[in-house]
Amino acid sequence: MTKERMEQLREQIDEINFKILELMNERGYLAKEIGELKKSQGMNRYDPVRERKMLDRLIQHNDGPFDDATIEHIFKEIFKASLELQEIEQQKTLLVSRKNKKENTVINIKGENIGDENPHFIFGPCSVESYEQTRAVAKSVKEKGLKLFRGGAFKPRTSPYDFQGLGWDGLKILKEIAEEFDLAVVSEIVHPSHIERALDYVDVIQIGARNMQNFELLKEAGRVKKPVLLKRGMSATIEEFMLAAEYIVSQGNEEIILCERGIRTYERATRNTLDITSVPILKKETHLPVIVDVTHSTGRRDLLLPAAKAALAIGADGIMAEVHPDPAVALSDARQQMDLGQFDMFFKEIVEK
């Protein structure tokens, strides 16, 4: 009899398990629908007040044998799973999501097809300091058969007393030199009102780490037909990085290059901590090309080459690095820029081999 009773009880538990499963799935569908409604109304998915009220009501109706702490723990896990379900649904609908577009986005910049599964390279000085300094680097870039040339004209700096760039004069220098050597200009724009005017000077609009969540700048960059190089914020999660790109795409501009440039951690051996695993994650989760800025992530010219090799090995679509004719007298970021000789060696190691 004891054995028969055991089997009966187990059969009842199995039946209850299936009922719980059915109810859980029903709850999940309702949670997804609520998530869609919240999204359409611009509401936060997580509502701690609502969660607390539900838990209190459940505990009030708890007649045992589970104690209140166990009931609260079980239902907190259910609430968490429902919230994650809403987040997954949101990711599915992101325009930048790989689930929304299976094929890679390939961005043509004067014949360079970023995202075509071949490595591409962006070199140039941290800041445009003078015509002569910028031209010297551009000449070296051109001699190597490269096309993409970076240079900072507007420089958001931590200290207001540091060199802030030459502004529009710097962009004019970049354009003149780029036309001489048939190069494509990549330069940072920091203010939404500058975007339209900058189109005459740049081939790629760079949005720097400090402006990754400057939402008005992102939206303005999304309204123009010009490729955007978007850098990850220094403390941004990968999800926040993707959502910043979504701001641009949502305005109509899908030509975005994501740039991993290191994140801020407790480590001081490097300027930032290169999150190398972000590259395959972003390649898997989005259809956008991903490059790595080895200069800002390491802050050390002696680490540029190994960091670049690691980035390409893990699947990056390209590398960005800084070059200066005489880094010792550079007006910004002297420690992290290669001189022209080091640039030659870097090129031979990373490109020619």
C-alpha cells in the first residue's frame, strides 16, 4: 500500500507540475504583452512598487506549508524571468539587432568596404595641431596604400585648460590634406548644431566616448546620410552601447561603425581596460561592423601592436590608432601616439604579415 500511495502522490505532483508549466507560460505571454505596451508608452519595464505589492498580497494569502520567505524567493525569480523575457523581446525588435537583419552591414567609404570581413585601418594624429604636422602623417598613411585618415579638430577634454582642438580651422586642414592625398576624413563632432556644416569636411562623423549618450547629437547624426563611427562610452554596458546606436538607426541612418575603445575599471596599468570580448558579442548581437581603438584603450604605444593583433584575431573589422611626427611635443595624448618610424613597423607587423 505504501508503494501504491507513493505512486499516486507522484502522479499528482506530475499533474500539478504540468499545470504550473501551463500557467507559467500563460503568465509569460501576458508579461510580454505588458512589455510591449510599456515600450509604446515609453515606460520603464521594471516597476519595483508593483512588484512589492504583488509579493505582499501573495504572502498575505500564503497558508503554508512553505514559509513566507520561500514564497517571496520563488516569486521573485518568476518576476525576474518575466522581466528578462521583456528585455529579450525588446532586443529582437532593435533595428541594430542581428535578429532584425541577418546579413552584415557593409559601409563603403571611398572604396573601403568596412564590414566585408577584411581588416581595415584608420590612422592619424590625436589632434590636428598644424598643417605641417597633419600633412606629415597623411603622407605616411597614403604611402602605405591606406585610405582612412583620422584627426581631432574638436577635442572634448577632461580639463577645461587642456588643448581643445582647432575647431573649424582643424577641419579645413583635414579636408585640404585629404583632397591632396585622396583620403577619407574621420573626425569627431561634438555638438548637434555642427553636424550639417561638418558634412562639407568629413567623410565619417565620429561620436566620441564622452558623447555616446548625447542623445540629441545621436539623433542629429541619424538624420544625415553620412557614415557614423560611434565609440563606446567609458562606463557604458554593451546594451547601452547598442541602444546608443539604435538612436542613430531609428532616425534613418544605418551606416554605423561601432568602436570598442576600452572601459573604465579600477586598473591603472592602462588608460582604459580593453573589453576585447565585446567584439564577438557585438558581432553576434548586431549586424554592424566593429572596430577597436587600440590607442585609447591602452594609452600606451608599447601595447598598440599586441592589442591590435588580439582585436583582429577575435574578429574585429578594423583597427584605429594614432600617429604623430613627434609625439613628445604633441598637444594631446603624447604617451599613446606612435611616431612615423613606429608607425612603419606597426604597419609591417599588423598589415603586411
